[in-house]
Amino acid sequence: SVKVHPPGSAWGDPETLTWAPNALGEDREIQFDVDVRDAFGRADIQSVNLVLSTPNGASAVFDKEFDDDDLRLDNEGLVGNYTWTYDAGSMAPGVYPLALEIRDVQGHTVLYEHGGVEFVEHGINLGVPSNQPTTVLIAPGQTSTVEFLVTHIGASAASMEVRLDLARSLPSSWSDPVWDQPAGYTLNGGGDVVRPILSIEVGEDLTNAPSRLEIEARAYAENGDGQLVEVAIVDLTLDFDEVGVYAEPRVSVFEDVEHQRQIADSTRPDLYDETLSHYVDMSDAQEGVDFYIDVFNAGFDTDAFKLRVTELPESWLYRFYDNDTGQQLVEEGINSLTPSIGSFQQLTLRMTVFPPDAREAQDIGLVRVLVVSGNDADLRTEVAFTVHRTFGVLAEVISDSDAKVLGTVGPIAPGADAWFRFRITDAGEDDVETTWRIVPPNLLPRNDGIYTSWEYSITDDSGAAAPVVRLSGDEYADLRLDVSLRDQIEAGNHTIYVGIIEDGVDDDEARYFDMPVTVVVKEDVIAGRLLITLESQLTPFGPGESKELGFRVDNQNNIPLTVLVSLDEPSGWENGAVSVNSFQQAGSTLLVTVDAYSNEKFTVDLTAPTTVKNNDRAELTIIVEPYDDEVPYGLDFKQQTKFEFATTCTEVACLANELRDPEPSTIGLIAMLVAIVLYGTYRRGANKTIAAALPVKDVALPASDEATTEVQQDLDLPPAVTTEVDDDLELLDELSDL
């Protein structure tokens, strides 16, 4: 059997049996699919022919015999296809018979007749010109204009009338559609083309604007009775695209006029590295090196644009030209003015860059171009790329340790290793050999000081150190740079340079090249790397005393961190407050940003309770943790640091504090004193009792000294307690000393 399809169709797809004699381009390609099976198997089939005949069967349009390579075995049968392209206007209208002839090894012929392929007399194609966007631009209160392309794809001698209209109505606030020829358009024969133009005035409010424009084209032709009848109908749907009257320009930059090597694009900035070098050799200094800038007007109305170079390496020069006319752009102050660019049209500009002659001038730098709408200065776009001056020698990375973007390795951890293979090419004369000295990054002055502490080695393919290479014109040498990072290195991009300089020539005259390579260090945040240090002198707190204590938080991670600082005060010290400086209002918590491998100072205000005792201890806990309101850190990142403070109290009032909250030693002393008082009281009472029991005699009293002596001899009594007040004062003195 045989089926008729457009190219790329599968066997099970619906057939396409109607074709147009003057169809466009690929629409004149027909794919014939065949499937041949024999009851006796594949070996019994000798030949397979596909024949398309003229409508009257008098001759064949083609007779295709399939070769063995054209057919493949499939389930004991042969399957294959044949794609045929007919010339525009070569097929007269009518039905063309199609047959499949199979001949077996016995000489028998089996003929499979297909229903045939029809070429129509009348047919139209509806589209838009190739230089027009496939969307319809609309802006509030503006008139949108769309040009269509209607092509007669039927028979060459068949004329038609075509009328276009909206297949779906537009909002009532919009105007009625206006066609440039409301009565219709005439197509005189196959291949004839007309360009209808539709204008629509759009309303001011586009809140409920339709998403698409649907157009219907109907073709009419006279029948045998001279009546105009509909012979074809096609439709086309275009999306509406709401834009401003003026819009930000879309800008892209290329290294070549053929637009094969793109280096910047304002609509896709992430695809291009603006720091990647684009080389400008000093041999081209007089003529300059060209870069090509495409400016696309994405606005609804025609606009002209102003170009301004906002960044350029020192001493470099430039000029802008219209690439189509070759004319230099008109300059207006620091701006260069483009010609007017139509809506959704593009203008290619040529930017010629001239490197400086002075050797001390900047070799490498960013070129940043600002493109601004001439009608609305707020509508602007920036693109940037890097130029790199060379002096007859060039070095480029050809591979590196992570096989991603050449010349860039990472992200890798601090302390890790990376390597780059690079090729040095001599651009000098063929018959002159030059010795080039290789300067490692730690010895090249242009590298930042932090990179001099990294470890480097430069070796050749054998692994031997390569301090120099000897090359003639167009020769090259491949070397390897190994880099070992320090353990403490901030996260981010780190660009270092390897120097290649002509040996044996004064530095002022030597040719040279500085090759950049980039190491990307990944973020390395580890729990326990936030350290708290007390910077104030530790002195005891007195009752109710307030102090401002200075602390420092050190961030030993390789990225800046926002650190949350909070306090856990001693019991009774509930008024602690923390702040960065005296100008900031203190609070119970503090958020402070600490740079990588850096520190920030803060203060804590503490006031001791009035009830503190002498030589007591108070513990302050400071809690720090990295803070991120989007992706919180885990609990293991919370760190606590404890600080112990002494208290002092030497006033008489401290006795009450001690009695209210006595220490164990104080309790023991009080118990001992109470025992002493009780014992003294007991002995005093005993003495009085003994005295009362003695008999009273009337005797003559001797002199006072004699009487005293007799009593002391007769009675063995303890010394008399003379004054109770004195004992109490002694007790208070002892407590005060304690």
C-alpha cells in the first residue's frame, strides 16, 4: 500500500490528498510512504515501483523504482518512503492517479492503485511579510497597523477576488477595522501576491484587551454560469503584544559582521561573561578593531536612540558608525545619535575601538555602552564587554580542572587546588625566534596582594618547571598553571593574571601579555566560627551599679554574615541591653553585619541588683547565631559564651542583704553567736541563784579590800558580768568584720 503525507509524517498520520500548484517553498514537498508485503516473504519481491500519472493517464509524472537501500525489512515486509518536490506552476489542476507496482521473482506484477493526488485550481495562503513581527503591537490610544501577505497558490490561469475580515470582533472601545481596500483584492493567477493593510485604533484602557487577532480570508471565482462563488477560505491568528509607545531598546553585541560570535545581549545578560577578554592587537592600533552593535526598537512608535560610553579603559578611544551607510553617527555632546528606527526594526552600528600607544596605559578594561530612547530618557539599556590589548603574543586557557567555562574554575572550597592548561602563541614574524619569560601570579605586580600568598607552579607537558618558552611566528607552546588556595579566602570570583613577557628586552620595550584566570570560591559557613570576646576590664559590680561592657564578635567564615546577638542575664539582672554604639538605642537583641574574616564591636549595658552581696558571682551568657530570614540556619549554628562577674558590698547596709539571703558560712556564724549569748545568759542566772541560797549574817564589815578577798576565797565563781551592752557591741563588730 501507499500513503501521501507532508514530509516528516508517520505511517499512521492522516493523508494529505489535496495540494496547490503554486504552494510556497516546502509546501511543494510530498512524502510517499510505501509498505510492501508478500505471502512468500521478502525474498520473493524482485522490484517495487511508485508511479504518479497525469490526470488523463497518458504519461507518468514520475516512475520511481526503489533501490534496496531505499527499503528496509519490517515484520517480513518492506517499508520506505520517497519525497518528491514539484516546481511552482508545473502541475495543472486535476486528480493525478497514483499506483504501486510490485514484481516478484516469478515475473508476476501486482498493481496497487491509490485514490490519487488532487492539485486544486483555486487556493490562497495568508501570512505576514518576513520583515514584520508575528505579533500585533498595541499601545493605549494608539493606532495599530498590520500588513498581511495573500498569495495565490492555485492554478496559474485562475483569477480570484479575495476579501478579508475579522473572524472575531474586537472590544467596543476600539475602532472598527479599516482595510486599505475595503472592496477586496484581485489575484490574477497562481503566484500572484497582494499586501492588504489593516488599521485599528486601540482604546485607552487595555485591562480587558483580547489576547489575539483572528483574520479570515475568503476567495471568490466565477463558475461556469458566470456566478461569483466561494472557492477557498483560510484564517490566521496573531497574538496581541501590549507595549509602551516607546520602550527600552534591546541591544546585542557581536565580534564579527556576520553576527556569528555574540559577546553581549541585554535581554539575556546571564549568557555572556562581560569580563571575558576580546583581544585588540597593537598592530591594529591605527585602523582600530570593530565591534557590531544591534539596536532593536521594541516600542510601538518610531524612535531614535542616544549612545553613550559610560566606561572605557584609560586612554582608549572609539567611534560609532552606521554599518549600513558607513557614516559616522552625529555627536551631541557626549552622546552619539542614531537615525530613526521603526517599530520592531533593528539598526546595526559599528563601534571601532582604538587601543592607546602608551605602554603604561591600561591593557584591559570594560567597555560599557548606554543606549537611551530619544523620546523618553527613562527608557535605557546597558551592555558591556571587555577589551584586551596585546603586543604580538597571546595566551589563552585551553582546558581547566572543572571542564566548564574555559578559564574559570569553581566553585571550590578554601584550601582546594585548581589547574589551567594554557597556550602561548607568538604572533610575530615567522623567521624570528623569541624567548618569552613566564611570570607566575605571585611575582606579577598587577595581582592583588592577597594572591601572593597562594601557591603556584607552571610546568610543561613533561611536568618540568617552565620559566621560559622559545617560539617563532605562529608557533605555540602549551603549559600548565597549578594553584593552591589559602584556607582563609573570601567566597566569590578571584581573578589572577599570569604574565608572558619578551625576555632580553628592556621592560619599556618588551612585548607582553597578561593572561587572566578566575577561581570561584564557594561559600563556606561552618558552625562554631562566630567568636565572642570581652574587651572591657573585669571589675566587681556594687549594689545597683550600672556598667557598659565592650565585646567583639569575630566572623571566621568566608562570607559576610548578619549575626543575631541576644543575652541571658543573671537572675535578678533582667535589665540587660545590647547595642553597637552609643548612638543606637539599646535592646534585648541586636542584628549586626560582620564581614568575612572580620569583626564588629558591641556593648552590653548591665545594672546589678541592689541586693548583691560581697564577693558573690554572676554569670552573663551571650548568644550569637547567623541570621537569614529566607533560609534559616540550623540549631547547631547557635553559640553561647559565658562570662562570670564578681560583686562587692562593704557598706553597713550590706548586713541586711546578707541577713535576707545568708550564705552557709554566715548561717554558721550566726548560730555560733546565738549559742554564745545563750550560754552567757545561762551562767548569769546560775550565779544569781547561788547567791540567793547563801545565809545572811549580821557581821561587821571589814574594810572593802578585806571583804572582797574573803568572798573570793570562800566561793569559786566566774567573773561577774558587769555590762550587757558592751557584749552586744562586740558581737556587732564581729558581724561587720565578716
